[in-house]
Amino acid sequence: MAVPKRRTSKTRKRKRRTHKKIKPKNLNNCDNCGELVMPHRVCVSCGYYKGEKVAEVKGE
């Protein structure tokens, strides 16, 4: 069975795990209502996408 000859240092271990962090979501403002929306998605508050009405919004 393969066994490491030397102990993995803290620095080496942490360098290997640097890509596992959580990245913040990229949010843009809706052109119509100003609500925060993920890019390339229909706005859930007004139903607009790229300045055109594409979906009906259910009333509260």
C-alpha cells in the first residue's frame, strides 16, 4: 500500500484547497424595476427580460 514518506505541511494542504471556497453570486439590477436579478434570467418581480414583457407576474 502506498504511504506518504513525509507529512503534508499546512501550507501545502491549504494551497490545494484554495479553489473550494464559495464564490458570491453575480447580480445585476433589472432595467425595468431596479430589482436584483441574476444575469440572463427573467425578473421575478416585473416579468421583463431585456426590456420586453415575457412573463406574467402573479398578484400578491
